[in-house]
Amino acid sequence: MTGPLLSLRNVTKSFPQGGLVDRLLGRETRFVALDDVSLEIARGDVVGIVGESGSGKSTLANLAVGLARPSSGEVLLDGEPLSALMRDHGGPWRRRIQMVFQDSSSALNPRKTIGRCLTETLALRGVPRVERGQEALALLTLVGLGPEMAPRLPHELSGGQRQRVGLARALAMQPDLLIADEPVSSLDVSLQAQVINLLSRLTRELGLTLLFISHDLALVRTLCTRIIVMRKGEIVEQGACLDVLDQPTHPYTKLLIAAVPKGIAGRRSPGQPDAMRAAAATSQTRDEFHGAA
Amino acid sequence: MSLLSIEGLRVGFRGANGGVIEAVRGVDFAIAPGEAVGIVGESGSGKSLSMLAVMRLLASPARATGGRVIFDGADLLQVGEARMRAVRGRDIAMVFQDPQSSLNPALTIGRQITDVVRAHQQVSAGQARRIAAEALERVGIRDAARRLDAYPHEFSGGMRQRALIAMAIACQPRLLIADEPTTALDVTVQAQIVDLIAELRRDLGIAVIFISHNLQLVSEIVDRVVVMYGGKVVEDGPVEAIELAPRHPYTRLLRACVPSLVGPVGPLVAIEGAPPRLGRMPAGCPFSPRCPRAVEPCASEMPEMVGEASRRVACWRPQ
């Protein structure tokens, strides 16, 4: 197949806003989480999606994995509309897109051992019972965990280890597309680096297509080849990762870059605040800033 | 002369069998009037527990099990509760990570600030309201007098954190302790809050203790950095020294594992393993199981803090 693996065509997603009374009185308004977004992701792409809360990046992930349906527009997997594929609930399309979630503790069943979590996933893929144990251990090895993890329960693992299990579970389905929604934002910095290096290695070794959702521009720069910058449900800038981050054109991208902490290099002498930040600080809320921009 | 001096502070949790599991194991450092100090470390390093102990806000089963916290010539760990309540909010104020849960959702912002003001100062309701409005204005909330009547849910996350900072500075404290004040916020809002804290310190002369897991972030505004690991201070010194010439391997790796927006792209420097768990601290240096430079005495014997008062490191093989 030569076309894009995943494409979004003019996708809009909105949610009803306001209380029940408003709705009954026909005063319903809708919050537009994603506004007429089109994009294509080719096989083997490692794409970073960045933006602040409310930018629509998680909504985009949910639509791509089939956890939400677009209000209008279409999501296509290998050229086939996801809406049509979804009629077959447990169909093979589900295997092909997998997701790793932000909060590793709520993403794993607290009462199932790590081994069971993986073997059940392998059963879903149709792996014969006799091979499941062996393959589960291979998956643990793949994500840098030892076989001693298999009999443990999620709470016995550290956050970094749990996130690796979430990754192993996603990989158990041999997906074409892996979506990781803020997979390291709840981890300590020393563990973040471990998981990012692991993702980087896996994309290279397995030829995975990865959609990496993050608010951390420096992590995206390390991991991704492409970057998509989102704001208020729209794509404001996209392109090759290094090009966009080294020479941003949209003011919002510049603002995000200016906001990244820079250590002593970022020290401002009193009375001379960073110009971009000052622009942001004069507005009171994000909305006001966005409204003015 | 120090404003606050922490000496040999220990915090422990009472275990099920009557034993005590220590989470803070002898922390020493001091802060001068008007100074800004960053406390940096990962979760479980004891940074927040240390500061909660200073404020006497530890909840059972955690309690301060040793050491002294000297403020105004008195040991805060020994003074009566009435005296402590006078110190808290008036002399030393604290701002927490999650502005949402730090505010009472059923009371207006103004009521919550005036409550603090009237607890510490003999002023009329009208005066308290004026003080609250001034404080809100001071933290950059426009139209402050009107916003006093707003409820927390009407504020964005960044504005809520500003409101909490306003509450903290309303009584003009000498020390502000900010515990990961920006972790729950978006990056652009984070930058604004950091700028605000730097500005308050400059304009009002408030000393600041800024707790964070992000060395890059605190380095933008503090004078000195205290690096904690496994319940101990492993290194401290002027921010330039910590950033440019870190001596403890942990500090060095902590700096290196955070990627930058400039320079070549390559694999990140990772610190293998995970931080030690409570109750399973190594006998020696807490970082020794993960340390690439660990040698013979590291795992068995805790190194002493050595160096001058302003620049210390606890390591058998400092760099």
C-alpha cells in the first residue's frame, strides 16, 4: 500500500456545552474541540502533536483510535473510512491501531498480573495458548523488563515500569499505528528519558508509525521526524520537526518555544523579561491571549 | 544571618509494626532574607515532606522525628500550635501544586483571601477587602476589585494559581514556599507564574523556596539550588555552579537527561533503574545502585556532606 496509513479529512468534533435546561430550551451551544482538521500520516512516520490543554490533541488521538466519532469529516485507515470499519466491533482494524495512555496506573487492571494482562491481549490477537507465555516474556524483554515482572501486579511496579507494560500490551497486537498520549508526562525526568529512548528504538527496529502527543517540545524534538502544532482545535503549523522548531513561523509556535525552561541561560535580568513571555503575560488567561492573537 | 535554618531534619512514617520508615533523613540548609533557593529532586526524594515539616503540616502517619527548624530564634518543631498558626500565613506562606484543590470551591476568591488577612491582622471587613484586592492586583489579575466576588471555577488554572499566590502574599510574609506551583499548568502559563514569583521576590523582598523536579525551571529564578535524593541533600551550591559544574553524579545526570531545544539530536542520557523505595534505602549513598561511578564504599557507607557552607556535595567520587 502506498497511500497514507492514516488520514483525517476535514474532521470536526464538537461537544454540547451548557446544562440540561439550556439544552431543553434549545439554547444549546457546542464546544468545538477539533475544527476542520485534515492531515495525513505515512507509514513509518514519527509524528509529534504539540499544544496546550484544550488544543484538541487528545481528541485527535481518540478519533484516530476509534474511541470517538467525528461530528463531520472522515478518518481513513489505509484509505478505508474508520466509520465503516467500526461496524465490525472487534474487527481486525482494532488490532492495527493501538494506544498508550498518560496515566499508567488507571490504564492497567489492578487485579491482573502483568503476565495475565499480556497473555489475554495475545489471545485477542489469536496467538495459540501454548505460545502465549513465551511471547509475553519476549514482549517484556522488548520493552526492557525482566521475566520476574510477569507474576507482579501493577501496584508493585514503578510508574516507568507500568508505562513499559502499557507499551508491551500495545505492541502485543502488532499494530501498524501506535498512538501515545502524553506517555511520559507523569514520570520523573530520569524515567522519561528511559521511555523516550525505548520508543525511539522501537520505531527504528519495528518500523512503527507513531503519533506522539506531548506538551514537551524538547521531547518531541528528540523523538519525532514531523511535528504538528495545534491550538484551539486547529493545526497552526506543521512540518519537519527540526525545521519548525529551529525556524518557527507561527506566533503560537514561537510562544511555546519561548515558554520552555532554559536553565541559567533563561535567566532574565530584572525589568527585562523575555519578550515572548511578556506578550503572553499581559493577557490574563489563555483564552484572552488566543482571542487577541 | 539566616531567615530560616533547617538542621538535621528527619521525617518518618510510623510503620504497621511500630517501626519508623524514614523518608527525610537528615536535611540541612538555610535561606537568607530575600534569597531564592530551589529544591530539586524526583518524587520520593523528600523535598515536599521537608517543607511540610517546616510548616508543621505533616499528616499522620508522617511526623518530624528529629532535627530543628530555626525561625526568629525559635525552633518551629517545638513551638506551641497557637504560635505556629501565627507564623503560618503571616511569616511563612506556602503555595501548592494543584490550585484546584487548594481553593474552597464554595467560597468566593475574595472571602478566602480576606479570611487569611483577618486571621492575622486587626482590620475591618472593608480594609481586609482592600488588602485582598491589592494582593490580587499585585499578582497580575486585572479588574481585581470585581474579581473578588468570583468563585474558583470562574478562574482558569493559571488565574487560580495567581489567586493562591495573592493569598500567600496578602500578609506580606518573609518567606514563600512554592511546592511545584506550575506542574499542573500548561507550559506558557508555567512561564508566566515563574516570572510572577521572580517579580514578587524582586519587588517585595520575599525569600522564596521553590520546589521542583525540573532543574532547568528553577534555575531561571533562584540563587541557590539544593539537590535531594533518597531523603538526603546530595549537593547544594550557587545555581551557576550546579548548572555549569555539578559535582554529584546524580546532579550531572539530572541535568543531562532533560533534552534541549538546541544542539544536535541524539539518544537521551537516561539514568538506569528507579529511585529507591521507602523503607528499602541502601545503607550507603542512596544513589549508588543507579550511579555509573559507584565504587567500593558507595553502597555500604553514606558519604558526609563536604565543602564550604555555600557549596557542598555528599559523594565518595565527586566530579
